[in-house]
Amino acid sequence: MPTRFHAGLLALVALLTGCGEPPRPPATLRVALIGRVQGDAYFDACVRGAREAARELGLQLFYEAPVKPTASDQVETVQSLLDRRMDAIVIAPADPMALAPTLRRVRESGVRVITFDTDVDEKRSGREWFVKPASDKSVARALVRIMALSGGPQARTVIVTSGSAGTGQQLWIGEMRNYIGATFPTMMIADIKRSDAPADAYDAVQTVLRNDGEVSGVFALSPDLLVSAAESVLHAGKAGKIVVTGIGLPKSIAPFVKEGVVPAFVVWNPTDLGYLAVQTAKQVIKGELAADAKEIQAGRLGKRAVQGREILLGDPIAISAAKVDQFDF
């Protein structure tokens, strides 16, 4: 009888303390990646890299993007993912100011907030880290070097930039001015045209070409704007006479590269950018990325530089006709 009593007592203690039970596996981390718009080849490439990192790290990755590239549609996407209990939201904001209040609420709910590709206002949004394609200085220098090489160091240029969501682009412009002044003092930025619609950018370049016969180069600071600027120069019969360069995607700009309108353009690897963003998210969730970190170990990418609260993918790539068909985005 005492033996039975002691056995039952031990069983009760084990039940209450959990002794004898296998440890529960840690919950799988859930990370949401939000692009700017559905069906965009650039963000499709980002997702490939993000999924690669998620597989390596054992994360659950959820990718969503709105049908339209608007801040209001992105806000709805953020809310729907928040309702599904994410550990982190990694987003490429459509508008740096309009998304900030929503991301602030996300962060206050305990979900980690990371931006990639484009950023939001850090103070208003509470975002913790920005996974940045390249430094502003390296992008600016790459663009100006292409113009100097193809259009000459005395090129008279126009910049076509986004009107509303171009915070990063404004930083590029500032660095372009600095680099031109220090290295190519005879090069000129004659005008800056702002447009969010490709059709408006096309018309803006047409107007410049009609009104300023001395313009010899156009910088276009987003893939859509680069295509529009190149089309405008081609249709004006100025291919080979007006140099067009900017930030582009190989597949969409390839025809204009082959036509000689765009001698070269600047881009980074979006697959690597998505991969780095998810690598960063995991470390942020786990508390492995210190606020004063100078570098991050990012899987197959190795060490990447950290500047303040920005994690840099690396230097941009200049792509010319010899390499434009080597990319799948």
C-alpha cells in the first residue's frame, strides 16, 4: 500500500511540474513581406530571395502586395497581415509619410517593423531598421559616372524624379550635385522634373527637348521613369544624341539599351535584397542585432555593413548592353 501511494504521489508531481514530458518545440517565427504592387518583376525577384532565406532559417514567410501601388492599399494589406499575428512586418513603403502612422501602431502592438528598398520617416513610424539597396553616395556616383562617360563631362542634364514618394531620390540628387561639383564641375543639372505617372514623365522629357536644345543627358530615378524617359527620347528621334541613364530593371529597359538610347543604367540585385531583409528580420525578432551594430552576418551574403539604423546590401551595379540579357527581373 505505501508503494502504491508513493508511486501515485510521484506521478502527480510529474504531472504538475511537467517532468517526463518532452520539451515543446519553439513556435515558428512568422514574417510578413509587403511589396508595393502585385505583378512587379522587381518585387517578384525580392520574394525569391526572401523565400530562400526563410527556408534556411526555418521561418514562415507570408508575401502580400496590393493591387494598386497606393499608400491606402498598403495600409489595408498591413492590417490584414497584422490580424494574422506576425512577429515582424518587412515592407517597401509606397509613401514615406502616409505609411508612418500605420507602422507606428504596428510597432506599438509588439510586432517588429523593418523597411526595405524604400524607407519611411523613422521617428514618425517607429521602424527599427531599413534594409537599403545601396548608399546614397554610391548610387549618385554610379549615375554621374555613366553620364560623364557616355555624354561627356560637360553634359547639360535634366533629372526626372518621383513627385511624392521620392525621399530616397532626393538624397541621391543631393549626392549627385556634390559629386558633380567636386569631380565634373562643367557638368550641369539644368532642371528637375517631378512626376509619379510614367505618361507625365514622357511628356516632361518631350517638353524639355522642345524647349532646351542644349540638353544632352537625362537622369531618370526609378525604373518606370527610366522607361518613359527613354521612350520619349527615342520617339523624338534623339537616340544616340541624348544620353539617358538612371535606375532601371534589365528586362524592361533592355530594348532601349539595345537601341542605344540608354548606354548603361544602375540597379542592384533584388533577390539578394529580399534575402537580406528576411535575414535581418530573424535577427531583430530574436534580439540578435544590437542597436550599435556595425555589421550583420547575413547567410550566403556574408557580412554586410550597418550605418546607424540602415543595413546596406552593397554597391549598385552598372549594366550595359553586354550584360543586360543576363538578368531575370
